[in-house]
Amino acid sequence: MDALMASYASDSDSDGGEPAAVSGGAPEIPEPSALLPPPPLDLLQPPNFAGYSAMAQGGRVRSFPHVEGNYAVHVYIPVVIPSDAMKQLALSMKRAASLVPDLYAVDADYALSELCKDEQKLEKMLLSREFHVSLGRPVAIQVHQIDSFIAMLRQKFQTQQRYWMEFNKWEHFVNDDCTRSFLSLEVTRTGLPEIRKQILMVDEVYRLHGLPEFYTNPRPHISFVWALGDVSSKLKQAIKDIEKYQSSMSSLQKCNVRCKFSRVVCKVGKKVHDICKVAY
């Protein structure tokens, strides 16, 4: 499994990097034409969960500095965990918390060790949130590129069909500058060809706008928790423990996270826009 460790950009994601912060005094992004509404990305700004602010901890380093007139952009597939997988995921998170100290919920920054003390909090603050499968690197885009960027993405994704995604393999990832590590569920079978095809579509739009393309061998995944620095050895041990525990269970009890692809979203700055929606 050592060879499987990948250096992915911050936040998976999961999934899923650190978005470029938009200062309070920054000018509004001009509203694009009807063809292409603008999107945002403050991917890692913690949501305002009432009553839990005291649990928010941890420190992060931006993937790229804020530059006036630039906005962070991220293209991804939103993922919601099905209710039938919640219980087994909760058990996996508890085992990870017992082996790896100082883990935090992705996008929320609440300490996993604290969340694990109350199953309702664990489900509400971590497992019930929207995850994402990245289709492109979180990067900075110039304001004058936004209209064409969104328009091209929508054109590329106008004929998408629904398909199943199965998150079937626990894996750990480390961001490019080794400032954060992630515990994630990876797609290795069902849905992998479709996601990789979508990544290539996004790559083409990135390339036309002078933006860095995705990784050569993309490994789609959703990330649940993160830790500061490179804690690969600890996460690998946690994964072994989770896998050993799951191998002792019946196939019906094992965690099986299956979801249907239904939409692609783009965030730019703090505005979110749908790139495509697939009808049920």
C-alpha cells in the first residue's frame, strides 16, 4: 500500500486545495451572462454550526496566496453519504480517531476525537455534510476568465448521463507541500471510467485558460478527515485496523458507499453554480 500514497492538492476533498481567500473589501465578481452564472470557492471555510464553535480547531496553510482580482476555482461532483452507510462509517471514524490524534473533519475543522464522543454530533457535523470528488485542481483564476470558463464547462457537460459511483477502498493522501494528510474513500471500480472521462473534459477547459491540469493518474475519492503535516504512517496503520475490522464482518455489514452521479458544480470565490444536472 506504500506505493499507493498520492500527493494530491489540499483538500482532496475531499476530496477532497485550500481556496484563495477573498477579502471582505474585494470587489464583487461581475455577474456573467445568462449562459454562464458565476461560481465560488471558499471550500474550507467552516460552516456556522450553532453550539459547536468551541470544537473548531486546527491550523491551515493556503495552497496559493491571495492576489487581488484572482478567485479560487474548484470543479467537483457533490456527494452525499447514503443513510445505510452511516453506521459503518461512524465505526471507521472512531477507530481512526483512536489511532491518529489530532484529526479534524474536512471543511469543518471540528476535532474528530470530540465528535466521536457523541454519535449524533459525528453524523451531523461530519457524515451528513456534502462531500466532493474533485474533477480539477483547486487553483486561482483571473476575474476576466470566469465567463468563458463557466461557459466552456457547461458546453462540455451538456450531455452527461447518470451512473453509479462506489467508494470502496480506504486510502490516505498527502497534499503537494506535505502540510496536510487526509483519510479518504477511493473509487477504484464502479464509476472510475466515467469520472476519469469527466476529469479529461475539465482538463481541456483548464488548459484553454492557462490553468494547471489534474494529476496524470487521477484517483477519485472523498476525504473525511485531515491532520497537519505528513502523518502517512499513522494513517496507514489506521487503514489496516479498519480493513481488519471490516474483514471480520459479513458482506451485508460492511461499509458500502454507493451513490449516483447527478451533477457537477463549480465554485469561484464564494459563488456556487451548477455546471450540469442529470434528471432522476
